[in-house]
Amino acid sequence: MAPSVLIIGAGGAVGLPLVAEFQKQKSQFSRIAILSDPARAHKFAAVQKSGIEVVQGSFLDFKCYQGFDVVISLAGNALMRLQPAMIEAAVAGGVRHFYPSEFGTDINQDGVWNFRYFRDKVVTRDHLVATAKAHPGFRYTLMLVGAFSEWVCGEFSGVDVEKHTVRCYGYPDAQASVTSLDDVVRYTVESILLPFPEGQSCREIRVRGDHFTFQQIIAVLEEVQGVKYDVQYLDPKEAAQKQEEARKRGDEAEEMLWAGKPVGPSGKVQVPLPLDNDKFGFKSETLKQTLTRLYGKK
Ligand SMILES: NC(=O)c1ccc[n+]([C@@H]2O[C@H](COP(=O)([O-])OP(=O)(O)OC[C@H]3O[C@@H](n4cnc5c(N)ncnc54)[C@H](OP(=O)(O)O)[C@@H]3O)[C@@H](O)[C@H]2O)c1
């Protein structure tokens, strides 16, 4: 039977294109719904007209999850610590397949698992393992896609595409896997329709559009824009120090900002082989194609 899907965090950076992809593939699903706080539900009025439902309520209330097979969480950093509570409520509501808010690096890699920026993703994964043990039949999917191609050349990584400068905390030879956001959401929607491996509770979907060093990424950007960048690599220890100062001040947003700056340029966003790209019926956009679409001469 066609699955029913509930999306949490649908109005965010990933949520908007994900909902647009679900609209394209609506016929493959019995129900597609957005879970929204009643105070913010007005954001989804236009989407509702296209046949996407809006469930108004709290992601902590099991009743909101009743009648759905699959839940996709797109919790942003501020919300991520509450994912274990969402999982509890989802299971109590009868959900048997959960997509936690991953959509990035393979956090299982050495030096990444203990990195502050990923702390709440780690806690969520631990909770999913325990939930699967306690509830036979419960399954979860981790979408591992690397950095979004649109974001790797952006402010977050210290890249200014207008001034043609890079001031990043990292190293020229740091490796990064990248996938365009359009492809990330397409892989996510189509993954729901792939058979889940027998006898497993955890499934990883490992995909990427390209894999380069940070220096090569900047070279692609230079080629596409036809300009030379002024590039300076800064010591990630400086970012770590600012992160720690923010933690001591109790400024969590600033702490996460500094924790995030070295993520891409210091090699922490990678999806190592093997990959699952060939399980899908389309080919990923390359980094050059994405950057040409965004910044190429018209
Ligand atoms: N690999 C990459 O390069 C990359 C880049 C960006 C994001 N990501 C990942 O993608 C996932 C989603 O990130 P995102 O950027 O889409 O997140 P986001 O835009 O920051 O937030 C997503 C949604 O979370 C809800 N939300 C946020 N703060 C809230 C609060 N305080 N109270 C209640 N709801 C709140 C909102 O839901 P409503 O819309 O329902 O109001 C919001 O739209 C994360 O796992 C993130 O790490 C990866």
C-alpha cells in the first residue's frame, strides 16, 4: 500500500524544497501531511491547496502522529535536542519508520562523532538504536548526503561569492562530499519507496553528487564565475576557541555558529564509499552544474 508521510519542520531550508518534491510525486503516497504548531500553520495555506494536509498540533503529542507510517524530521539546530521526545511521541502514535534530521555528513566517522556541532544528531541516533530495541518493527533511515552544493560555497564556509573571497577555518586539501539540495530532497522522497532491507532496523542512504578537496571546490567556483578568488585558510583552533568562549557565556547560538564554521573546510562533511546513488532512477547534478545554475554567466 502507498505510504502515508508526516513532515516536521516543513517551512525551513530543507522543508520547502522537500514539500515541493512531494507535490511532484504525490501520486506515490496515500497521504502527505505537514505537522505544524497552530501559531505557524498559516505559512502552509498555499501548499494545502495542492492536496498536502496540515496537521495542527505539537510534535510532542502522540495523537498528531496517528495514521502515519513514516515521519520525516527536518528539525533545525535549535529544535534538534527535542528529537528523542518526537520519536517517543511518534512511536506512541503508531509510526513505524522515522527519518531523523540528518541530511549531511556521515557522523560515524572518526573525529566527527564527538564534534560539538553534531551533538544532538548523535543523541538522536543513540535514541533511535534504543527505540528499535524496545519496539520490534520500528525502523529508521539516515540520509547521508554530504554538504549541500548550494551551501558549501557560502557564508557558512567563509566563501563570499560576490566579493570573491574565502576566509575559511580549514585546509586546502580537506575533502568534502557535496549534493545539490534539489537532489537531496529527491533522494529523500524516492528512498521511502525503496524496499527496506529485511531484518534491519537502521538503513543508511549514502549519496553524493561530487567529492572534492576544498581547494578544488573553490577552483570550480572560479571557473564558473570566471574570476580568481582571494583565499585565506585560517586555523580551526581559532574557531574552536571562539566556540568555547560562547559556550562559557551561555550563548548557544554563537557556540553553534563557531562550531559550524570549520565543518566543511576542515573535512568533516564526507560520505565515504560505498554509495547508494545507483539505487535511484536519476543521476545527481555535479557541483559544476549546480554552481553554473547559481552563479554562471547568463
Ligand atoms: N548538509 C548541509 O549542507 C545542510 C545544510 C542545511 C541544513 N542541513 C540539515 O538539514 C536539516 C534541516 O535543517 P534546516 O536548515 O532545514 O532547518 P531550519 O530551516 O533551521 O529549521 C527547520 C524547521 O524547524 C522548525 N523550528 C526551528 N526552530 C524552531 C523552534 N525554536 N521551535 C519550533 N520549531 C522550530 C521550523 O519548523 P516550521 O517550518 O514547521 O515552523 C523550521 O522551519 C538539519 O539536520 C540540518 O543539519 C544540512
